[in-house]
Amino acid sequence: MLRTRVLSAAVLLPIVAAAAYLGGLWLFALMGVALSLAAWEFRGMMRKGGFRPEALSLYLPLAAMLVLAQGHWDAYLPPTLTALFILTLSWQLLLAGRTAPTADWALALGMGLYLGWMGGHFLRIRALDNGLAWMAIALVTTWISDSGAYFVGTWFGRHKLAPRLSPKKTWEGIFGGWITAEVAAVLLGQLVGLTVPQGLIVGLAVAVLAPFGDLSISMMKRQVGVKDSGNLIPGHGGMLDRLDSLLFVVPAVYYFATWFR
């Protein structure tokens, strides 16, 4: 299992690193593909639970949020949301044979907005001054924290964190993730001139938010009775499983960089 995880990471990391370094349309394309795959996995998960989230109401909001982020057009968010609500709900009314149309619409629109808006912060953070460094802080700190939680939880984990949502997560693992996140954030913070206290704040944000992002998707998976969102990435599950923590962390680091720096 560990060997498979490492091999998958060895393949994916250079792709992510290259897109992050190049930025612009390269990163936009990568995020479009990754988030679209995550949306496709979510749709498949919900179908196993008896729901039928419609593709247009899922992908249209996702695409709209990414385009706003890429074009720096957040001022157009209110009319965009208005149009999305009107279009997707009207489209749902035209579909026949739906046993739970309201739930299907809400699931599709909610997840489309969630993935698109939160995922759009990958593009926003890269567009900052020192954007590549800020993005590295968010991504690498999360990955190191995740690895710390995994190894400490595997070796020393005894006390379950949330057995109903994620049976393998332990409080020992959370502590391991917290320590490694703090160390990583303080060291990586040197890239943008963060002081030690500022690095500790970023590390704490990662340590707290990453598990909640993970557990949020676990909640959805448990409701429909699936273990992983998919099997796209050997040893890691699906694309949604890989993005869950980052969708909480990257926006938080972005707002730290823009508001408090």
C-alpha cells in the first residue's frame, strides 16, 4: 500500500509542480481537469445513494467559478450566481422522470459551486506577488501534515477521532499532522518572509482545516456507503480524495496572504 502511494505521488507531483510553476493557462487547465474529475466522482457517489445530480447543474457552476478566478472577475460574482440559479433550476424543471428533483438540483449546484469557488483559490493564490511561494506553502505544508498524520496514526494510533466518518483517523495521527504542519509552515514561510509566529499561525490553520476538509468528503461518502470517491489514483483513492483537504487549506492561506500580509 505504501509503495503504491509513493509511486503514484512520484508520477503526479512533477505534473502539479510544472503547472504551478508555469501558472496561467497551464494551471487553469490542470485545475479544470482535476476538479472536473472530482465532480464526476461525486456524481457517481451520489448515484450509488439513489440520487441523480444532473451534469449541467454540476459542471456549469464549476466552470463559471473557475473562469471568474482565472480572469480576476470576482466583481461579476453576484450576476453570475443569479444566472446560475435561474439556469440550473429552470433546466431541472425540464427534466422528466426525476423522483427527487429538488435534492438532485441542490446536490449538483452545491457541489459545483463548492468545487469551483474553493478550487478557484488555487488560481488566485498563484496570481499573488510571490504566488508560487505562497502556493508551495499551502500545498507542501498540507502534504507534509497529511504524511505526518498518516505515519503517526499508523504506528501509534489508538484513539479514534471520528469512527463513524473515518474509521482509520486517530487523535494520535491528528497530533502528528499538527506537529509536522507547524514545522513545515515555519520553514517554508521563509520563502515569503514570514516570522516564526506567522509561520506557526499558518501551520495551525493547516493542521486544523485539513482534517475538516477530509472529514467533509468522508461525511458525503459515508452517507452513500462508499469508502473512496474513486480509484483513479492507486493507493490514494479518487481525485476528490486528494483535493478534499486542499479545498479548505488553499483558500485559508490565500486570505492570510492577502489580508494579514
